[in-house]
Amino acid sequence: MRNITEEEWRELLVKDDNAVIIDCRTPMEWSAGIIESAVLMDINNPLSFMAKTDALDKKKNYYIYCRSGVRSVQACHVLESNGVKSTYNLLGGISFWNGKMVLPKTK
């Protein structure tokens, strides 16, 4: 796991064709707005989180955030313990995000 700032996040994503953004907050938090292109994987729902973790392409680079940066650290550790090689944690989480946020698409 590598802890990165918002600025580093942006710089890395621009060059990373192998990136996946994971929002590990709850569905209620998710509905308030997300970082563009994020996929919801609620770490507070362990069964769902682990099922989604098992289905991930372990060769991709995962950029992970939560509200404040605490749950995303935990998510990075879980992903790495399940074979993911590259995880990036957004320091401060979405609470410190100054960039574009979008409303998630509803099903």
C-alpha cells in the first residue's frame, strides 16, 4: 500500500491505463457523491466486500478511498492479503478531496 495525496492521485491516474478506483464507504455515503469512475465496495459489509475482492483482477492498480482515509487503509490491507499487488490509499479520504465529484449512477 502506498499512501498518496490528492495531487499524487491525479498525477498517477493520468498515466495509469491499469487503474481501478474503489470507494469503500457505505451506500448512504456513496449516494452523496463519488470520485468519478469509482466502484462501490462497502468495507462495512464484509461478506460483500470479500466476494468483490475475490473477483478483482489482481494485476490491476487499485486507488482506494473512504470518508477520512481510515477504512481505505484497511481495504488496502485486505486486498493485498488476497493477492492484489498494487494499492494506493487517498490520504484524508474524500473529506479532503477538492476535485470533481459526481453523483453515482443508479441501477
